[in-house]
Amino acid sequence: SLLAAGDASALAHLTQSYNGDAPLVGIIMGSISDMPKMAAACHVLERSGVPFEVSVVSAHRTPDRMVTYAKQAEARGLQVLICGAGGAAHLPGMTAAMTPLPVIGVPVALSQLDGQDSLYSIVQMPRGTPVATVGINNSTNAAYLALRILGVALPRARHFVAAAHEASTDAAMQTAEDLDRHGWRKY
Ligand code: RP5
């Protein structure tokens, strides 16, 4: 098990895979307090039908667990990692340093600095060890980016992304029709 002795058993339920098959996407976050912001990624992946797992892994509270997770990720069959962290957000960069898999970072906003600290920590990786960084608290985009990466070789992921984009286009045009009803739209 990836759960180190001493990890709160309350976290155990988070280390599980969804949708039955071996997970292709691994979602990790520095603290259970990140979960409200990371849940959106889980919901997108759940809807896509692409198997994923979610777990709490902290770079400073459980560094050995982070090393184990990152180093075993590829052999365990994961293909993309999503890492959410707040403050001095070193989890995504440290993870990227220990795996060749693509790593997507989600800056989580804490009460200080509005998440700009997390954003800068994650996006400013030195050359050679990139973390694909999405917007502050935007784990939705992290999930869609993971699906786009998987979509290169996985039709199910590609089709889900295309359908989701089509739905967002329909919703935008529906809004435009609302404007038409008022006679406000000129383009
Ligand atoms: C980071 O510290 C976590 O990613 C979280 O965003 C932040 C605060 O953690 P808690 O003190 O709420 O556990 O490592």
C-alpha cells in the first residue's frame, strides 16, 4: 500500500481508484483541505469514464510517500498526474522531478495571497522539468488537459473532450439566442 504508517486512516478512503479498471490518471493533493478545490477534477474524470485515483500526498508532511508515489506511478500504469497544492506549492514540481509522466499542477488558493504564491511556485519550474499549470483553483481544466493528453492514444478521452466542447458551444449559442430575444446582439 502507498499509505505510510501514521497516515490518518481517514485518508485511506481517498486512495482508491474509480471506474473499476486500473487508473490512468493519478490525482494527488497536499492536504485534505485541498479537496473542495480538487473535487471538480474528480467529477470531470468520473463523467469521462476514464479510470482515475485520488490520494493525499504531501511534499513536506509525507515526503517519503511522495517519493514512493512519484517513482512508482509509471510502473503502476498511470499515464498523467494531476497535483494540487497551496502556499509554497512544491508537490507538483517535486513529483515531476521523479517521474517522466506529464504532470499538471493546480495552484490552490489559501487565505493569504489569493493563490498567487501557489501559482508562481508551480508555474515557475526551471527548464527541463515542466509542470503544466492551470489557473488558480481550476482543477476542472486540469482534468480536461489530462483527457486531452490521454486522447492522443485513447479515443474515449478524445471523444469526451470533443463532446464537452460541443456542449459548451451549444450553451454559449443558447446565451446568444437569449440576447437576440432582447434585440441586443449585433454579432
Ligand atoms: C499545502 O498546504 C496543501 O496543499 C494545502 O493547500 C496547504 C494547507 O494545508 P493544511 O494546513 O490545510 O493541511 O501543503
